[in-house]
Amino acid sequence: MPRPVRSRPAALALVLSLALGLGLSACGGDDDAAPFSGRVLENPYDVPATELVDTDGAAYSLADSTDKRLTLVFFGYVNCDDVCPAVLTNLASAMTRLDDADRDAVDVVMVTSDPDRDTPEALRSYLDQFDDAFIGLTSDFDTIATVGRSLAVGIDRKDPGGHTTQVMGIDPADEAPVYWDATTSPSQYAADIHALLEES
């Protein structure tokens, strides 16, 4: 089945109008509207079709395998003791705040930044502590580093935690026009996800 394709200007316009509209409504219009917490990219990242491997050993591409209306992607690793568990806990909590329709339209994916140590089994066990629906991806180091660079995430083999910790939002056009930083709360994620899904 062909995937929906949205032009870059249309995809960016959608996110920009959403972010601007929510921001303005919070400043004076609808008191119940939450401001948009994600950061909108003026030039969305093109998501590479490079094949990685999920924890079941199946091929998985952040472009071709992300069939949901929104995919949230985070680079992290099993032995991370601070930022990774905090981000994953916030994402897991955000998922519980969504209704069934929204939850079914979102995937959360973690790509390991430490593939030399994070076996598929270790990665699956780690993610199951947060949400057993979260998808874990691995590959050889060079492949992961290449995918990371495409999304402005630099992976260092000697320091798997030495990279940016944003959560990227991938849309059906295989672009990442928005990201959230590590301080985003569960309620902020949930409000943004619902707003994005309503507009898509």
C-alpha cells in the first residue's frame, strides 16, 4: 500500500501553523489550550531509509517501517543511568495519557547508541521495563552512526551517552519536522501528540 506523501513545504507549514496556533491560543484565546512544547525545525530532517534491525531480528527502517501517523525516535542505551530512563519514563507515562485512538497512531522507537554492548535481548528487556510496545533497534556501529548523523545525533563509540538527547517526531512523509528535549514532561508530550494527530 503506497505511503502518504506530503511535500516538505506542506509538512512544515502544518507543524508551524499548529505550533503558532497553540502558542497564540495559550496567550489569550482558549484558556484550556496548552502551548506546543516541541521545537519546530525550519528545515526538517530527511529520514534515511537505512535498514536497522529490531529486537526480533527483523529489518526495520526509520523511513520505510514507520507506518504510524507519528513515530517518536530516541537514541539511547541500556547502561545509561540518568537521561535515558528519564526520557523513556516520560514517554511511557505520556502514552498512558492518550486515548486508544491516539495511542494506536503512535510508535516509540529507541535506537541504541551502544550497539557493541546492547544485544537485542538486553535492549528488549530494558524497554519492557518502560512499555513493552516500545520498539528497540540496533545494527553495527557505523550504520547507527550514519543514521544518527542524518537526524543531527552524533554517536561516539567510546561515549555512548555523549550525544544530543532529543526525541524526534517522524511524520508519514519520512521527515522529522519537530523534536522535544529531555526536559519535556509526560503531559507536554501527550498534549503535543494529540494536537499533531488531530492536525494530520
